[in-house]
Amino acid sequence: MNNQNKSKKIFILYSLIVVGFIIFLSVMLLTTLKSRDLPSLYTKESSKAIRGSIISADDFHIATTIKLYKAVVNTHYIDPKKKELFVELFSIYSGIDTKEIKKRLAKRDGVVVLSYNIPQKQAQYLKQLSYELLRLNVFIERKNPLTGKTTLHGLSVVESGESREYPYDKLLTPIIGYPHKYEDEGYTYVKGVKGLEKKFENELQAKQDELSQGPRDVNGYIILNGESFTKPEINGLDIKLFIPVALQIRIERMLEEMREELRAQHIIAAVMDSKSGDVLTMASSNRYLPKSIKRSDYPSLNSAMIEYSFEPGSVIKPITFSLLLDKGLVNPYDLVNGHNGRYKIGRKIITDEHKFDWLSAENVIVHSSNIGIAQLAQKLSGAEFYQGLIDFGFASKSTPDLVYEKVGSVPHILQLENEIYKATCSYGYGMHANLMQLIRAYSAFNNNGRIITPKIVKCFIDKGKKEIPIPYAEQIQVIKSTTAQRMKKILIKTVNEGTGTKTKTDGLEIGGKTGTAHIVEGKKYVNEYNTAFVGFANDKKSKYIIGVIVIKPKKSQFASQTAVPVFKKTVDILVEEDYLKPDIVE
């Protein structure tokens, strides 16, 4: 009986061993045959290329791009016992108040974006925090009831877009322009809308994102070998200007002060090198913050340098006179009847502010006689006058470096055959121009008869910091060198004896012409004016064309009391900043 029980026990034990072994083999077989989610042996990393910067002549970044990151967390994976720890640490690393973090976490269960606009440096700190949170077991694994898989999600810090930054706020607006944001596959980009940002959109925009892929090591890093692939990022080109920050800041501040003093709506000024066309400053009294444009900024978004087209008034008289001189139709010493300040052509009465009986032809310019230039202009045929204005650059773009230029207009050839049109156009009415066109035209008088195209952008700078120069436009001979030299003397005489006496600066060669013109609103001339002074300031080495427009000054309607003081202050700043060096004999 005992033997029988013993045998029975042995059989049961044996059976259990056999069953257990069978189960073990079955499990092993199922494990072997069942498809498994093995961790990938390959990995991929990518990084977005960024937009190029706009850099001043003195190497300051006026507009630049930074990457932004977003911090994302899944609330389901935060250990409830360590939620306070997560909130405290994230607040320390991100700078976001703990109350705000708790508020965002409480809004919803699941995926929560804690911040969309994290700067790149702060993002690096948060990525470091992400590893620390995993080490501190702040996040716990969760099993997916549908798939049965166990997963773990921590704090994710990923690129969310780019932001255009303007470290000097309103500096050089509206010339620099502004961008707008747009999204593509969840990533925020910027694109130029106005100014340099728009004109050089193709050069500034990023060319190629970085991509690396290949086999990975145990830490998830790419192993660089024959199987790996890397495509480098190619950022947008930087563009470098001829405009220095130091000079631009001073001119802008001066224009703001003069706008208040003259009670003007707007003042603009520009300085260009007469020999090269390099623009040293394009300044406006009315500017805006490109990152936070308000409704009140809308009138300032357009660049008045090229987008404000107006009847220029008497600053056109030297252009008219130079055409007469160049064709031998007038001698500077010819006598012109001033008709005592009142002269009738057809049905139109032309008047002068100062009454003259007789004056020399060159003094028509010096003393800005409308009557004198109206009579002299009759010597030009309509075709000669029209072609002369076109040759001087009117009714065409002044610079290739800006967009949306209003090129203005000149009367048609047939209109200029009419004595009234010819007369009014000779002193700047019946035509429209912008400031940069006037500066370009006046360059002929300071450059031996050749007009120069204003150049704002010096070069592009590629990834390797190599400068890619931009070719200069061809200088165009519009009047003879001898004509230009004579006109230069007349404009210097205008400063010394005529309407521009307040621009005189000891030790410098200063010449130029004032202009005052009624403003048209609703197709009627109103009792408001634009005043202008365009001229040159030279020392022994440097030669500059300077143009000033004062829009709707309330203090005075005369250019001699509005535009002239602004011109003089501009020259003074050029001297103080060492761009001009007066030759003063003790």
C-alpha cells in the first residue's frame, strides 16, 4: 500500500514537471513567433534653418531671427505625488509663475502646451530639466488598454517657430520694413511685407533645414559612419547696409525734435555719398515698432523717402536751368525781366515773393524767381524739357533697394509745348517726385554731370561670413561736366547770398536750393505746404548730397525757416560724427 502511494506521488510530480515544461515551451514558442515592437536601431534628427539678419555699416544687427521652442507635457504621465515638484522645477527653469503653470495644467487632461515662445537659451535649460525629471521619477509609465503596451512620456521641448527681433526698436523704420507670421506644418515662419524685409525676401529666407539620420548608439545618438546621412542647414543670407547705427540714431532724434519745434506732420532726410551713391542715412521723424504695430502707426508704415510723391516746388528750378545751360539757350549773365513780382502767361498770373525789376539769369536761381524761370523755360521745346526731366531720373525708380516706390510723373511732351505747363513745371508744379529722386537728380551737380543711383545695401554675407558684393549701377551723364560745375557755383551762391544762407558752415563747401509747394487735397490746393532743401556738403575728401522734406509745417510755410534749419543740423551732425571735416584757417 505504501509503495502504491509512493508510486502515485511520483507520477503526479512527474506529470506536473512535464506539464510545466510543456507550458514553458509553449510560452517560449509564442514569444518567439509573436511580432514584437523592438526599439529602432536607426534615428533621425532635424533642425530648422533661420532667416538672415540685417546688419548696419558698423556691424550692429538691426533685424535678426531667433528660434522659439514650446514645452509640452502629458498630464497622464505625471506622478500625482510629484506634481508639486514638477510645477516648482518648471517654474524655476522657465521663469513662468507657478500659479500660471497650475492653471494651464488644470485646463485639460492629456497633452498640455505650457509655453509656445521659449527662447533658444532657455530651451536648452528646459531640455536639461527634462532629463532631471526622468531621473527623479516625476513621470510614471502607463499601460495602453487598447494595445497593452507600456509607454512613458516626459517633458518635451521642441522647435515651434522663429521670431523676428529688432534690438534697436524703431531704428531705421520704415526703411527696414516689417514681416508677418505664417504657419507651415505647425511651424511659425516670418515673411517680409515692407521695406528691406520685403525687397530682399529671397535672399533673407532660409534655404535648407539640417537633417541627420543613421544608426544609433545605446544613448540614442547617431553613429557617424557609412550608413549615416547628414544634410547641413543653410541659413538665409545676411544683408549689410551702408547706414551706420550711430549716425542714424542721431539724425532720427534730431528729426523728432524738429518735428515738434516746427509743428510739422512729418520730416524726412537722407544723406548720400556723391561719388559712390552709398546712402549714409535715410531717416524719418515718424517711425514704429516692427513687432508691435498699432493702428496709430499705419500712416508711418510707408517709406516717405520713396512712397511720398509730391509737387517739389522750387527745388526743380536748378534742373530746369541746367537744361537751358547745357543746350546753350541761356547765359548766366543774361538779364531777365522780373516784372516787379507779377507776370501773366496766358490766363495764369505768376507771382514772386520778392519783387524784382531786372536780375541776371543765374540770380533767378539764387533768389528763386518763379517769374524769371518761367520766362527762361520757354526757350526749351516740349520734347527737350520732357526728355531732360526723364534723363534726370524723374518718373522712374530712384533705387533698386526698396519696393513700392511711387515714381511720380512729369507732364506729357504735348503738354510741355504749352507755355503755361512749361512755366509751372519749370518751378516744380504740375509734376510729382519723391525725395530720393531729387537726391539722385542733384547728384549730377556734385559729380561732374553724372547722376548716381542711391545704394542702401552694401553686400550679402553667407554662412561662412564671406561678403558677396552687390555691383554698383552705371553712372549716367545727364549734363556736361562744365554745365555741372557752373550749376554748382550757382547753388553755392544761393547759399551764400540767396534763400539758403542759414545752411552756411565755415570750412565746408555748401550749396543747394529751397523749395516750397502748396499741397493738393481733393484735387484742390489747400492752405498747407511742403518745404524742401536739397543740396550738397563737401570737404576736401568727402562729398555728400543731402535732402530734407518737411511735410505740413505749422510754424512757417517758408523752406528757409523749416527745411533749411533741418539741413543745417544734419550737416552739423555729419561734422560731429567725423564724416565731414571743415577746413578752417585760424
